[in-house]
Amino acid sequence: MEQKGAVSSKKARIGALNAFFGYNAIAPVDGKFRFDQIGAEMPAMELAHGLYREIVPKVLEVELKRGEQPTPFSEWISNIKVIYGIDYMIQILTALGKEPLSRGYSYYASATEKRRVLSHLLKVSMPKEEETAADLAKALKGTDITKKRLAELVMYAEQWIPMLEEYFAVPGFSGACYYFMAHTSEHFDDHMTSVIARYTPLSPEELHDGAFDLNWFFESYEKVGEKIFKLLYDAAKYSSTGAAHGRARKYADAALGKKDKEELKTEISEKRNKDLLMSLGLLPLPSEKEERENEMLDRYQFIQKYKKESRQFGAQRRASEGRAVELALRNLSVNAGFTDVTRLVLRMESKLVENASSCFAWQPVDGADGVELMIAVDENGKSALQCRKDVKALKSVPARLKKNEQVLNILPALCGRGPQNRGNHVQDPAVRRGYEDQGPGDSGTDSVKNKTGEVYESCREICCRFKEGVLRKRRKRAVGSF
């Protein structure tokens, strides 16, 4: 009943309310309880406030001085939903000493364990309305509470963030704290959802699935600086239960370039880690255009390879990894400066076709006595590797050439078939909407108009290469839209 503002049904403990005040004696307003707006019209509420002011301070006085053995009140401490005051917070941290805070639920942990009881009290502690950062600074004098411990406090009990931001005098401190809380795989309550909406346009569902707000991250990092960010990075484990905080750390390491791409790819392949896959696209890209394009293409192909390999698993895992692939491409497109994923896919598939263009014409195999290879596409859009010798078609590639370097180089183009598979669903919509071959910072209307002809020529060239297949029909629709 001492909780101020809008209180959710979960925190209000409806069963206890009905037992004390009577069934439905206190009704929620817009789904929230507001105990601080109930006055003298309900004598039972006045009694409840009086009991709180008399009992809770006595209980806390005993509990905060306890040793390892539980007190008569220890098993009931979890029923306390809020305590106010900087003094209580300081006493709790002092009583904890260097003990780590209790995270989540453990089957083997006792409800009366000292660390667990004190952690709960810290979780429900709040500053009083009249208290300021100056009061906090005064209370901290003479204690051994470090900045590291205060960083753990704000990640564990986010209601202290505004006061700690004022105490540290670091603009952007709140944004950096909420960055770690937002980029986890946990769900948010209504309060957290409304707070995070101030910093990012991404929805809670997108953040939960693995989307990354690059602008929010770098804005927060630049404002708080490396030292404060490192404190929050280390304390991030207290922002969630289990290992859900690991995603925010992985994204931060990738965005700051602290991970090696090849090591990351190896770990992804071995462990099938979805968070690492989604962080791959966040690694810094080269500034030189050609290197940047090649780097983007390498990551794009690796992500598509991950998606292809997921076919060996069951439907549920395929769906989960498929969603991770979508978010990995989205994070890569944001990092590369594209306005949406479709532009990235169109650019990368066009690049694949360009790189594989030589494979659609007969190529002589060195040292093979006139044997030639080519990728051919039939009228149904299916590709196959054709082989001939002295203009005479062969049924298959001779066994002696299957390990030939030229044969091995042509196989990826045959297996990938980018324009037939991944590229098809974006070719026509891209042309119809006037997509240009866009790069970072090139999204204006004039640019679209100027490059429409180039897009048309590129798409027409792809369609011609695939002759009489399905893409020819799509080409007709694209031409008609112009």
C-alpha cells in the first residue's frame, strides 16, 4: 500500500489486498492501482499506512544487522514491496559487503539466506521524493561503497538511475543503462516499455528478437565515455536473469570492433549461436568503397549459409534460426547505412550475379584436353552444370576433374543461384517501387529518379541470363511498370 504512482496488479498482490480490505474493496483504474490517491474515505487504508510506519522500520532494523543465521522476520521479508530512503539503500549495500547480488530464482537457495533477503530489499528500495543527488553524496561519505557497486545498483534496481545520473554528473547515463536492459532476450513490463520508447523506435518485440539500435548505442557510448560504459558493461548481468544480458554485451563488443570476424564466424558455425550471428553484421566496415562492398558480401554469404544449414534441424529450430537470420541481415543493413533490408539484399544479389557472370559461358578447363564447363538454366529456371568435350556434350564432369580448382570454383555459383532464390522476391518489387542501387547516405528522391534506368538495365541483364525461365515473366511486369 505504500507504493506510489501506478502499481500493476502483479506488484499490488490482489490476494493480499482482498484479504485485508475485503473483496474488491480497492478497484484498479485503467488496470493500475493508485494507493497514494486513497485518503481518509477509507479508514482501513489509514490503518494499513500506520501499520507500515510502525512495523516495517522495526523489521528492517533487525534484518539489516543480522548475521548468517535467519531472524524471525527473514521468511516474510519478500512480502515487503517498497521501502523509501537513501539511508536504507546505504545500509543494505553496507550489510551486503562484497557479496554478489542475488539474481533470479534458484531451487537450491533458501528464502531466508542473508544475500537473498538483502538483495530483495535492495530491489524494492527507492529514493524519497525530496531526496537529491547531494543527499546521496553526503550519505556515501565514510563508506566503502564504490562506483562499481553503484553501477550494479542501477542495473539491479532501475528506479535509482535518475539519481545516480545526477550523482555521476554524466549526461546520457540513463540511456546507457537502458541500452543494456533493452537489448536482452527478456520481456518488458509496461513501465520499461514506455521508458525504452524514449530512446529507440524499435518495438519491444523487435528488441526481444534481436534487433539493434546502432544510433542509440553510439550516442550513449560517446556521452558516458569508456570508463563509465565499462562499469555498466560489467554490471549488466544484474539487468536480467540467467544469461539474457549476454546479447547486449555481444552487440557492444561487435559494434566497438573488439571481436575478430573469423573467430566470430568459427564460433557461430560450431555453436550455432544466434546472438553471435546477429552481432556479425555490427562489426565495423571498411571506409574504402570496394573493400566495404566485399566485406558486406562476405558477411551476407555467411548469413545465408547459416540459413541453408538450418534445414537439417526440426521445424521449430528452423523457425528460430530463420528469425535470427532476418535480424542478422537487418543489423548488417543498418550498419552499412541502408534504409531497409531489401536494398541490402538487392545489392548483394546483384553483386553475386556480377561475380558469377563468367560461369554462364563455356569455360575451358586447363589441362583437360578440350573439356569445357558452363552453368545452364532451363525454361523452368533450374540451373545445372553442363560439360562438353570437343563440342560433344558429356553426361557429367569426368571423375578426374572433380577436384580440379576450376571445377571447385564454379560449384559455389551453381549452389548459390542467388538471382533464382533469394533475389527473386525483391527483383520486381524493387523495380516497381523505384529502388535504386543504393548505398549509405543515398536515399533521396532525386537519386532514385536518376538511377532508375540503371536499375532497369541491371534487372534486364539478369533476366536475359536466365533466358526463358520464370524471371522472364517478371521482367515483363517490371518493364510494364515503367
